[in-house]
Amino acid sequence: MAANLAKQLEFLNSKPRFKVLFLLLLRAEDYVKSEELASKLGVTSRTIKNDIQALKDELDDLEIPLLSKRSKGYKLAILDPELESELKGFFQIYQSETIDSEFDLRVQYIVRRLLSTEEFVKLEIIQHELASTNSLTKEIYRVKKIVSDYGLYFRTRPHYGVKIDGDKFRKVMLTIRSYKYFDKAANPDFGISAYNELFFCDPEEKQRLRKVFYKTMIHSRVVFSDINAERFFVYLLYFRNQMLKEKLVLLDLPQIEFSFRETEEFVLVSELLQKLKNQFEGFDFSDEVIEFLTDIAVISSDLYRFRDCTKENYDTLFERGEETRNFLFRRLSEKIQMDVFDDYTCMKDLLKIMIPISLKIKWQVSDSVDLGYEKIRMNDEEPLLQFFMEQIYQEFATKYGYHFSTREQHMIFSTFLGMLNRIVLTHRKLKLAIIAIDGRLSTQQLKFNLKRYFSEYIEQIETRVLYELDFSNDHHYDYYLCSNYGKNMNIQYEPIYFAEENMTEFEYVDSLKHIFLEAYDYDEVLPPISFETIPLTYKFQVFPVEAFFQEGMSYERLELNGKIPIHICLNLCSRQEEFQIFSYEAQNAEADFYLKINLNIAENKQKMRMLLNILNCLAETPEKLAAFCEKRISSYGQLFL
């Protein structure tokens, strides 16, 4: 199967929805219902059922069973482990993490179609080619956004149609971006012959070209990610085909202050092209193309080694990288009221990201590899950081004219999140009393687990029988622990933890964790929790929480739109600290909550980390807020139980 795999599965390239269905089923561990498949593709369940039957007929010829089971859905039943491994190996690389909808496919088709010609194309023709009965208004709106990110223009001319216009190098970059998948298919069929021809290469020759490329890369100090390596290889195919067709490529590269010949990427490109020229036709590229490929190599470099991020290596890109990195740092510091410049790891990692982006800023091109990140619900568990970062991305675009791709946003977000996660909450050590109602020996396992897993939180553990405590005036313990039987004895000591019997060691450890939340003193650092009841008159209208704002204070408003809507009004430089929860008296499962949080962070990293932990917890389990209000719980630690 390995030798003929590409040829046998070639039919998938000409039927995009078949390919999507096949990939979804290949990746699934179990049956997938038609409703789920329909949702991911943006079509009806009936369409999915029809497509599945047609796909099944095709796969039957390849002896790849596609099973269906009532109420469960569909599943690929590949019995041969070697075949399954080959299939996953063939499709796993450079595929989007998520699957494109029908809308996405139409947008991609339009972009590729217009980039494949210098002529105007009537929308009626494109609509006919897409077999679409609806107007393409929404698709064209998305196309215009994509085109504008590359500094290109979407031209409309009455009676002639539409076209993409602008500098050639920008069109080339968008053409490669639209290639998108970078999979192992020898010659993917995009359904547009003119676009296919831009990258066509004999499969056997393509393998030889790839081998020369990889061997050159291995011996270079320059490192590309696998995806960027494949993208660079597609650039080589594109320019080679232009040469073989004897087309003169004038890229209209802008004159920017950057000594590209001093970079190691230029050495790599020069060496690679020399090796390719020695063995193949079509690689006698012009100086302008070599400069462009060097620049593409720069924006593709995986700058893992910080020692490579120097002015000697990257000239003015290093300075612009520092400038843009510091802009991001300043803006985040202002928003969270905390200096983040003292995290050296974050400073280094963000510079690695911003150096390649700096070249694209100079070009005024917002370019990135499309990995389908826009369909991944990222960072839902970090709502406050995500809220501030979205503001910062927009401010960056206003200042530098560069729009971060969702992939780049993910990288920047992860870098800042790492910085915040390195804030370690300080804690005090607790004095614990174990109540031995069934004898001291019965407490040994509990005591052992406490010392083994939580010694850093414990100052002292004492074992006491109940009557000792009853007749002692020295109750200096932070926490009491007792076997579960103690619940029957009306023990009055608090706070107390009752350990259930027959728990495994790890269950013991997990259940004991909440005890040591007391050691972090959330209730000492943060303001007391207060509860306000929303009048029922606001049941069917927006509650005016702004009426409770402190005078003269400005608030950020963010929404946690999970199972229970939570509206948060936040001020991090408040004169008077408050944590107010507004809820309806008869709170039902769908009713909204309002939080008014006034804090004075004032460089207090501990306080900021605590706030992040609380909001993250509410984003993950919003139903805890309902329990808080119902029982009027006033301790932050209870949120984490």
C-alpha cells in the first residue's frame, strides 16, 4: 500500500468534502455521529449521509471498510495495523488541526482562482464553478479581509468582474499561503488547473528535490519547523516552474534597511540553489528572487537558540524586534498593573517570535502559515489574560499596521502565560491536629500521606484524642483532621476535614489538597466577598451594574460565556477594594451573574496571580458561583474544592 498510497487516494483531492470526511473518521477513535460531522462541515445531516455512502463505495474498492451503526454513527474499520499506520503517516503531517467548513472551502477557492490569473473574472463564473445557488457576498467579504492583510487590492470593474491587484511579491506570498495544507500528496488537486500548474512537479523528481533540500538543511545552522520547511519547499517549486515556463518574475520588492547578505539564511539559500542547479533544471534564479527567498527563510527560521538572536545576525530586524517586544511588554504591564519586564525567559522567548515578524512589518505584510488555529477555542481557561491580549493585538495593529495571525497570537499568548505561571504563590505552614477517635494507630496512614505529599505546607502535626482537646485551652491548630466516623460525633472543632475510608493513596492525596489552600491566605490578601441581590424587576432587562461603580473609576468589562453567563466589571487600580457578587434571589440555571471587582494591584504579583486563579476557576466551573451565592460562602478557598 505504501508505494501506491498517494495514487489510490488521489480521488480525495478532487472531492474536498470526501477528504474532510475521510480525515475526520481517520482521526476518530470511535464512531462519529452524522450530526457531529455535519456541524464541523457546515452542511446538513442528509448531505453527510449521502456523502458517506458515496465515500463508502470508493473505499470499498480499496478494501478500507466504512462501518455505520444506528444511533452511534460512522467509523473506519481498518483491521491491518500497518495500513492504519501508513494512512495516518500519510495524512498526519501539515494538515490543519481542524477541518474546513464549506464556507472556508469556497473562500479558499475564490482566492486561489483570482491569484491564478492576471485577468478580471466575473463573479457569475465563479459562482457557477462553485455550483452555488447563493450569492457570494459573505465569501467576498472574507476574501477582501485576507487580501488586505497582504497589502493587496480587491478590484471590481463593472461588466468585467473582479481581480486581486498589487505588488508581485505580495501576490506570491498569498499564493503560497493559499496552498495551505502542505501535506504529502505528490500534486494536490485544488480544483483549479491554473493554480495546480503553479506547483506541479513529477512525483519522483519531487522526491529527489526534497532530498537535496533536507540534506542541505540538516547541515545548516538555520532550522525551520517542519511546516515552515514544507512551505519553503513550495516556494522553490513555484519559482522553478516560473523559470521552466520562461516567465520573467519581477517581484517589486520594497527597499528596506536590512543587510540580508549578512545572514546565515542567505548562506543556506545560496548553497541550496547551487546544489539544485547542479542536478536539476530551472533553479537559475535572479538576484531579486534569491533576496526574496532569503527573506522568506528569515521569517521561517525557528529561533530556538537565543544566542542566534543578535544584531550581527539580523541587523535592523533585531532592533525592530526589541522595539515591538517592548511595546507588548509595556502594554501588558499597564493593563495588569504589574511590571513584567523582570521575567528574563519571557523577554528572550518573545524576541525570538518578534524578529521574524519584524521583517513582515517592514514589508507591511501580515503573513503566517495557516494551521487552522482560528477554529480552536483557545485559552478559555485564561479569560483575563486573553481579554487583555486581544486589546493589545489591536493596539499593535494600530501602531505598526501588522495583524497577528491566530497562530502568532497563540505563540505570544503562550509566552506571556508562561511568565504569569512562573509567579509562585507564597504560603505559610500550617499546624494540624489529627483527632484519633479510633486510637492513634488508626491515624498512621493519614499522617504518612500528609508528611509524604505536603511536608512543605506543614509546620507541625499532632495526634490528639477528642477528650484531650475538649479539656485543653490551647487550640492553636489551623486545621483538624478526623476519620469519616467523626461526622456522627458532633465534633465542633473547625475547620475540620473528615477522611473517608477505603480510599486509594492517590484519592487520599487529591482529597487532602483543599486543606492547604488555607496556607495561601486568599482571604487575607483579597477583599472580603460580599453578596448583593438583584431585584426581580431586572429579570428581563439588563442589570445596571455600573450604578455600583466607584466614582471616577474606569472599569474593564469581560464576559465568561459558558454554561452560566458571568459579567465581570474589573478595576485593578482602585482606591477601595471590593469583591461583590450580584445574583437574583431565585437564581436558576440560566440566570446571569455580575461580578464587580475593585483591586489595587500596585505591582503585587501575588494578588494578580490569585485573581487569575479565581477567574480561571469560574471560567472552568461557573456553577460554583451559584453554590457560592446560595450558601453565601465567604471564603475564596471554597472555589477550588
